[in-house]
Amino acid sequence: MEFTHDNNIPESKFDDDDILVFYPESLKEFQKIVANLEIYNVPILEPKNPYWKLNGICFEDCDHYKIIVSDLRIS
């Protein structure tokens, strides 16, 4: 997967349930992602869907699209 961006304003009309979900393979990987979000001062958001409030963390990319990092598969 590749993320790209430019200086144009996106024309798509996504809503709060249009999200990209990542599933880290380990607790260590999940914690590293969370640490990087903190280092770069990326705000953690409250997702619209209550399921993701309990099962992951949510933030926005530079185009304001939502991304979830799930903690479901972490043992």
C-alpha cells in the first residue's frame, strides 16, 4: 500500500465510518505505533463507531481521513 498526497483539496465525500484499519501483529508493534503518534504529536481521536472506541486507536492522516490501529489481534 502506498499513501500519496498533493496540495489539492480532495473532492471525495467520506464520512466518519470510512476508515482504514491496521492490525499490528504484536503488542510491541502496537506500542511502537502509539509511541510514534505521541512523538509526532498526532492527536488521538474518538471514532464514531463505538466498536472502535473499545478495540483500537483512531487518528487522521494529512488529508483528514480516519485511520484505526486495532488492538484485537494482540496477545
